[in-house]
Amino acid sequence: MKHWKKGLCGLLAAVLMVPAGLAAPVSGGKNLSDLEGHWAQKEVEAAVASGWVDGYPDGSFKPEKSITRAEFTKMLLDAIHLTPDSETVAWMKENALTEDIWGNPTEYTPKLYDMSGHWLTSQGWLDAALYSGMVVPDDYNGKNFRPEKAIARYEIALMTDRALGLVYPASQPVEGELPFTDKEEILDWMKGYVNESVKAGVLKGYPDGSFQPNKTSTRAEAVVMIQRMLEEMEEGLNHDITVVARYKENYKEHGEEGTILQEEETDQIQLQVIDNIIYASLNDMYDVEIDLIKKYGKESADKLGVAWWPIQQEMIAGITNVSSGSLYYYQMGNEIYYWESNGSEKMFCAPTRALYGELMVPVCDLSHYSREAQDEWKGGWDPETNTLTLLMYYRVPPERYS
């Protein structure tokens, strides 16, 4: 699923949906009247040129103007391609789950009580924020978002961590003390998020050694922090690797047992290479697997059975017509995942990542690779041809073997 590509219609829609508070678009980014010599000139001009932030109708940018929660939310979502019309947001909304008061899975229907009639709601940005997990209602007193309140630095840490898929590590205890002179002002529940955002290079401390979690941010500061987040998120995007999908299915039919084995090159799987590890989009791999099942398999498979947990940033996946015990649980930022059929815990070679809302899983460690593709998304690597082979192993339901 190529969710990271925004078509012309999506770009035009984003331009038409810019609220008055964010201003009408200015062509390019180098003609903004109040940016010359500003410390964030380069970053702001790049952001305007990329289309996820705009100047004002009078040709200014107002870099020192405070940015509100609503404005930052729209800016962040647009930067990571989670626009109201994106396929990824539609997928998240369709498959979103949470827990009820008894701990059972139930449909996720998030609600903020003070957003009726706000432009963030009417233009679809609020749904994008809620169902992607960028905004969680329980984080706000009385579930009131107060969209026109100036956003604080700790909130930016929280939202950029979520965009980077760091909810899991941010929710773990922080080892040692945070290295800031005002660390006592950072509430316990914030510490992990502040720590992760600093490690990712998105937020930094001040020259006096403080972090100032409650300090509000300007438009220029917000742009710079989102640019840093994008640099971290988009690291190692790679289009020079050949990907081969190897489809394998064991079957028993009319007393005969056999194996289907087919191989095809595919350009449908988004890859990243970071620190000598190849990451691949989990949704893309399952989409390719389903296509191969339809093309070659003895069984039929119409779609991927999934659930998306926005608050935990967790995805449950399994081909729909496989027995119910074949579901896998993957979580952004976690190297551990689970196979429900036997309750076993499995481990990737590195924590999973997030790219434009996609869950990216490590499929090959180039420092310790095998040439042969294996199950559980362990890709085979051929350095001579720069080829990654991924095994699409389809497990026929057990009753077919009886």
C-alpha cells in the first residue's frame, strides 16, 4: 500500500483546506518578507516549498508568532502525509480498536468535547489526528483539547514521538535522571516522551541546561522541530534494492501433498536502510502476499485481517481465511512481537519504526545476513546483485490437512 504518495488531488485539497489561522499559501518559500536573516530561514523556506506550511496573504510568515495546538496538529499531520483524504488515515479509521472497561477489544470512537464547529474538525484534520493516535483525548483535562491554546514544548515532544512510532519506548521507565537543570518541572508521565524526543534530535535543551517543558513555541520553532523529526523519520529511504517475493504454500488436496513455490520481483514494498538494517513496510508485505496467494495459491485470500490500536500504536495482522490462531501482534518502537497461535514471543533484530503512519519492520541485518529467505520476515540478502528476498509463506488452515 503506497500510502506515502500524495497525488495531485490530495495536494490541491490540502491547499484549499488551509484555515485562516494558518494563512493562504505563498508561492515557493523564498519570497517571504520577514524571513531574511532569520535563524530558521532555511528550514521555513524548505517547509513552505514542500507544502506543509504556508505564509500569510501579505507575504509574511510571522516566524515569532505563537503556534496553537490546532495549527501544530495540522502542520504535523500534513508533514507526515496523514491528510484527511489519505488512504492510511482511512485504513486506520476503519480498523481502529481500543479496550472497554473489562479489557475486551472494542471499536475506537475517540471524542473531544470542545471541537464542534472548529476548522480542525470540519476539514477532517481532527479525525486524522485521533485515529492515527497523534492526539489522545485522555491526555487533556475533561477531554477538552483547547485548540487555540499555544502549544507547549512537552506537547510537541509527545506528538512528534507518536509520529515517529515511539510510544512504546517512551512509556518505559527512563534510566537515570534527565540531564536538565529543570527536570523537576517535567512530570513523570512526560519524562519518557521528552527523553525519546531528545534522543531523536527533535527537541533540544537550552544553553543554560534547562528544557523548559511548559514554554510555548513559535511558528519558526515548530517548523524546525518538525523538520528534525522528518529527517529522523525519512532516514535511509532506499529505492536501489531489488525485492523478490518468494511465495510458498504447502497443501494437501485429494490425498496428494504438494508445495507451491513461486518468485516474483516487486516494487510494491517501501524500504529503508538505517544503521545497516533493512526495514520494510508491514502492510506492503502483506498486500504482496495476498496478491501472490490469489495468483498462485490453492487457497483463496481476499484481504488482510487487521486491527489498529492508535493509543498503543499496535497492529494485529493475519490472512483472513487462516485459522484464528495465526494472528501476529506488532507494535511500533518494539522489537518484540507475538504469535497468537501458541502464545510465543518473537524478536526482530531491531525495534520497528514508523514512516508516514506505516509500521516498518526490520527484515534483514546486513551485518549478519543469510542469503536464504526465512519465515517471520527474515529476508535473504544477495550482496552481489543487491537483492532482498522475502518469504511469503502461507499457512493453510489445519483442517485442510485432516
